[in-house]
Amino acid sequence: MVKKILIFIIAYKASFRLRDVFNEIPHKKLKEYNISFLISDDSSKDDTIDFAKKIKNQNKDKRIYLNENKKNIGYGANIKKCLKFSLKKNYDYAVMIHGDGQYSPKYIPNLLKRLVKNPGISACTGSRVFNGPKSALRGGMPFYKLIGNIFLTKIFNILLKKKYTDTHTGLWAYNMFNLKDKKFIRLTNSFNFDQEFRFLNILKKKEIDEIAIRTKYGDERSQLHINYAVSFLLRSLIFFLIKNKIINSSKYR
């Protein structure tokens, strides 16, 4: 049976980059699947939604859906909205792409192949550090960001006894069968959604696989990175306490 796939693009102030991301999707390599698209704009104040409408109108494809959040609901909430849409429409797998172009859609076929061959895993992600730090630097990853990534990933792995190479990636493919319990809806609406999703799968004893990728980098917002790093560390410690039943949390149990 042909697998039904939803490729959803989460966008916030992406503007023309949204068009570039959509055009980079390797449509020919995905012909073996029944593909649909969802562009979800999180109340951008620029012309992002205009570019989303142009994509739909120019392609004249009924399989392209648009969602425009009337108010900004946050990174995690936007992902959850797209995953709920995927469940409602009975897709087998869903792939998340960021609208800013940092993560290339060219890796989508590799992500899907890994999921199809390993139906027991919950998700597959793109790792910038999969082939080592030097590979990440050659791919254009800023040195300070690489060091932070390695440090935070190491802490997460030590506390939760995992072997991830990149816990901060924004390229995900989800096995929707493993999301039917809808426990992901309880997770944060913030940038730490991906981190909480990993922990939820650790508790469920579900694996998250990785493939090697390279990314593009533009303007960096250092204050956002600092706030995220502090939150990531605190949550990792809380996860450790929950996993070892030192504290209880109705959010995950």
C-alpha cells in the first residue's frame, strides 16, 4: 500500500525563503509516496502568508493546505497543530521542515526510508554532528553553536542514558502510528518542544533514529540561544528526576 505522507512547513517571518524551501523539496524522488503539504504560518507580521498563498495558487494543487494562526502560538504549539492535522487526515508519516531554509528538504527521502524500513521507531531526525564536529563546521555551523550543541547533547545523554549526536535539530520525520495516543499534546508550546518530545519517547521506550545532514546559517540571535540553553539544562535535570522516580509529573505519566 502506498504510504500517505504529510510534509509540513512551520513558518514565522520566513517571507520569500518559504518559496525557496518549497521549491527545494525533491518531488521526483518522492513519487513512490502519496504526498500532501501543509504550510503553517505562526502569525507573521511580514509577507510570509502571501508567499504561502502564491505557492498554493501557482501549483494549483489541492494537496497543498494552508494554516494561518491569527495570533502567535509558539514553536511547539505550531508543531502540535500540524501533527494533530496529520492524525486527523490519517497520514502514515509526517515530516517537519522550517520555513527559514536552515534545514534542507533534500534529506526528506532519506528520513522516510529510515522510517519505512524501521516501523518500530517513533521518529527520525537530521543530525548536523552525526559524522563528527569537523563535518558540522564544514557545513557552516558556527563554532560557538557547535560547542554548545555538543555540551548540551552530552548532558542530556548522560542524564537520560542515550546516544544522540544532535538534540537540537529542527529536521524531523514522525511515525504517526506512535503518536496516536496524542500524549504529545501535553508538551510545551515553546522552543523546547523537541526536547520534551525526546523525553516522552524515552519514557515510552520508543527509539528516535538519526541521519547525517548539513544546514545553512543566517543571522544568529545569541540571546535566544542563551535562554534556550539554560532552559534545556534545567529540563534535562527535571527529566532525570522524573525518569528515576525522584519526583512525579502528571504531564508525562
